[in-house]
Amino acid sequence: MRFHDFHDTTRFGMTDNINTLKGMHILLGVTGGIAAYKSAELCRLLVKAGATVQVVMSESACEFITPLTMETLSGRPVPVRMFGRTRGPLEHIDLPTEADIMVVAPATADYLARCATGRACDLISSITLAFDGPVIAAPAMNTNMYNNPATQRNLKTLRDAHGWQFIEPNAGELACGTTGKGRMAEPSQILATLQRLVKTDLSGMTIVVTAGPTVEDIDPVRYISNRSSGKTGYAIASRAAIRGAHVILISGPVSLTPPAGCNVVQVRSALEMASAVDAHSDGADAIIMCAAVADYRPATVSREKVKKPQLSHIELVPNPDILAGLGQKYKGQTKPMLIGFALETENIETNATQKLKQKGIDAIVSNLASDALEGDHTRVTVYLKNGNPIQTDVIPKLQLADLVLNLIHQ
Ligand SMILES: Cc1cc2nc3c(=O)[nH]c(=O)nc-3n(C[C@H](O)[C@H](O)[C@H](O)COP(=O)(O)O)c2cc1C
């Protein structure tokens, strides 16, 4: 199952766009192609659809359309230069932090090349590099530039390794006088694509997501924990919020910025996580247990630092199995849907299907530790109580997030 590219957008005609993107904070990047004149119309449509639009332009883009035009349409100052300080000295970090999604239209061949190689040589590239949400780009260029293996390689890298999505250029007459593929998708197509991506299909739903590790204290300085980064849970929470759900993110200690639009409950230990889940589970439509909850905790937490000789004899007691507890609590009920995660180092299928049955849950997302820990990508198999398993390639965690949320939506 792969995330689609958006080349078939023509069938999504413009309808009533009022407020379809309400609450979205969109970073609109404009780079230096002739199609930059269309960005003004795109900006207007996004604002009309209810989005907050922060435009950022490359210096080349200013040869084609003025920042004043974009500033007037978006109602916000438009940063262009790396050291321009339009919104303060750290706009290359602050602007990406505020945004839910980045749309770059048009995206020049050179901008794509810069991003594919991780360059941060100008403001728009730096912002793109610093942005950790979904990026959607509408490339536009001469047909030969587009078909050039270098550009195709960059597109592939950005799609496969960085998780970007592209609104493919249309074929037709180009500004350079030739005919072929390379004309930027129309603003209305780009808007329709965004509306499709930023679906509000989960609105009205309450989704509880747990993320990160738990930390089981031994004494004031030592603890037992694991290497869970929290990235998958945070990606799911972020996508669920963008798709309109009321999200409660129960998070163990991680070094990630909580996604916009989520109610975040910070916990430390498995016991704290269990009581937070218990407090929020009634009334939830789905509970997605991504957290790597420690199986055991020290029987007592010493107030003083434990002396070295005693460290090899710490008595451990089992933590509650939160997922199994939920399976028991909601047995025979259709709500909430319960989804667990299983990280294995071997025998994935046997272990995952066993857990699915034993814990009485609806689905289990299983992956190999070597495929999943800490990175931005993963490869999973989803085992369902009712249905055939779904296997993915290596995919960005944001893409996995949508896959899991689609199960809930269905
Ligand atoms: C008239 C004119 C039109 C251009 N149109 C495009 C275009 O449509 N797509 C493209 O990739 N580059 C185009 N270029 C080249 C880019 O402007 C150039 O590669 C520039 O360095 C891109 O900078 P940027 O990526 O920072 O915006 C054009 C150049 C000129 C002079």
C-alpha cells in the first residue's frame, strides 16, 4: 500500500471552498519559475478556504512576482532573504515550527535539487529542511528540465526518502514556447489536493494516542527505560489532529515538540501512563497504543542513590499490561477501537498474531526493531482481527500514521 501522488487531481473540481482548511497553518513556498504568478491565486484560494497562510519566497521568485502582492493577499510579511529578519533573526526555525503543512508552488528544479541534497543555503531551503511536517510540492519547469534524470532522481529522493508528495505538472504549452509536461498544476487543483489530504474525515472523533517510552525510576539518578523516540505516536497524533479528530496524546518523556492541536498529557512511568489512559479512555472512539511501556519496574524507588553492590539485586515487579486491560474493559463493545504496536526482533508474525488474540484488540501494527527504532521511516505489517494483514514497504512514519488512521475511519 503506497501513498499516492496527486496526478489525478483534475476530477476534484472546485466546489464551495469556504472554511475547508479552517484552522490550518500553511507555509506557502514560492520559488523562481514563471508559474510564480499563479501562486498569488493559490494564496488567495487558501486564505478563502480559511487557512492561515505564511508565504516565504526565494530571491529568484521575486523576479517573477513581488513579495508585496503575496503580503497583501496573505496579510502577513513575506520573508525572502536568509538574513532579512522580516520576522526576527530565527525565522528559518520559527516559521516551520508554526506550520502544519508546507506547500511549495511552483517548485523549481534547483529548489528540488537543493532539498534533495539537504542544502540550507537560502531561507526557503533552510525552512524546508527545518520543517518536519508534510511537504507538498508542485514542480513546474521546461519539459527537458523535468525529464532530466537529475530532476527525476531528486523527485524520487524527495518522495521516497523524505516523504514528500507531488502534484505533478500538467502537459501542455509552456512559457518557453515548447509543448510538453512541465506546466504547474492549476491553483484550483492544488487547493483540491490539499483539501483531499487535509481531510476532515475524523472530525467528531476522539482519539487517544500514547507515545514514547516510560521511565521506571530506581533511585534519584538511575532508571530503567527503552529507546523509543516517540516519533510514530507523535506522527499519528499530528495527522489525526490535521484530519479533524480531537486528540489526546499521552506521552512518555521524549525530545519532540508536541504536534499542534493535540491535548498533551505528559507522564513518566508505566503506572502514570496506565492511569492517564484510564482517565481518557471512556468516550474515545479509538485508542492507539504506540508507547513502549516498560514491562517491569523496581519494586521500590529508593530515595537515596543505591550503592553499587545492591544494584545487581534490584527486585522488579510487573507493570500493568495497559492494552490487555483495555481489551478486557471494552470486551464485546464496538468502541473504542483498540490498536496496539509490537516491536519484535524475530518471529514477527507469530508474536503479533498471538498478542492480537491474547489482548483482545482490533489491530496490531508490528515491526522489526531494526526497521523502526528512532528513525523517521519504518516498515510494518498490520494484523487485523477482521481482515487480511497489510504489509508496507519502508515508509515515512507520517505515512504510517495515515494508514493506521484510515483503519479507524473505515
Ligand atoms: C524567465 C525565466 C523563467 C524560468 N522558469 C523556470 C521554471 O519554470 N522552472 C524552473 O525550475 N526554473 C526556471 N527558471 C530558472 C530559475 O529561476 C533558476 O534556476 C533559479 O536559480 C531558481 O532559484 P530558486 O530555486 O531559488 O527559486 C527560469 C529562469 C528564467 C530567467
